Amino acid sequence: MARSGARPGRPPRPRFTRERPAEYKLAFVAAIYRLKTHVDFSSAHQLRGYDGPCARLHGHNYRLEVEVEANGLDDIGLAVDFRTIREAAREHVADLDHRNLNEIPPFDELNPTAENLAMVLYRRLSATLDSERVWVAAVTISETDRSSVRYSER
């Protein structure tokens, strides 16, 4: 018995060929693309109101991971250029790099915890990168390889 490609009780599988690129595009109409990249920076801080060694001035080699989502691609097939994300991230950590966070607004009043740092950077990056097609989904701040905070408002 010859196979027609049809499966009993199911619609036929779409055939994806170079001759029919429209079918391929239609299959991904509701797609969400997730991109991640990271930048590193170093800062000192001391936690106010903390009962432990982190109340003393100390430093971290932080990693800021930025996760961006997009609901489509541009004319050349990119959701957003990784370079654009990294440049925005570098711009927002530039004033924090090799500085005491406790001396820099908003951390001169806001406790410079990893949680608050993640929230502030998420909001700053969202203000820079968000558009109708692309938005910041989350940021992760890592103080060490074992300790990180992921922050999102979506």
C-alpha cells in the first residue's frame, strides 16, 4: 500500500521546502525568540542592616546576564543584535564599575543587595531596549559562580 503522507485522524504534516518559504514562515507566527548575553563588572559594597560579614566593605566581580525576548525578526532575520544588548548593558554598568555602590545613587539610599541591583538594572535596560517587538524579559546578577539573583517584572 502506497503511503500518501496522510496520518489517520490527523492533518497532514506540512512540507517545508525551499520552494514554499511561506509555509515555513506561517509555522512560526506565534514564536518568541529568547536571547541572552552578559557583561562583567567589579564593584564594592556593604550591606546596611545586615548581621554578618557582608556588613563590612567587600567586593564582587559581578556578571550581569540580560535576557531579551522578541516576537519577530527584522528584515535580515535578527531579533536584536547581541551587540546592541551588550552595549546597553555596558552603558548601564559603566558608572558602577570599580566603584563603591553605597556611594552611587540610588544605592546611596537603597541597600545595594544583589536583588536591588538586579531590579535597578532591569528597569534601566528596559527603558533603553524595550520596543513593540523586543523587550527585556529578565536580568540575572551573579556575585559568584554559586550565587545569583534573577529579576523580572513580566
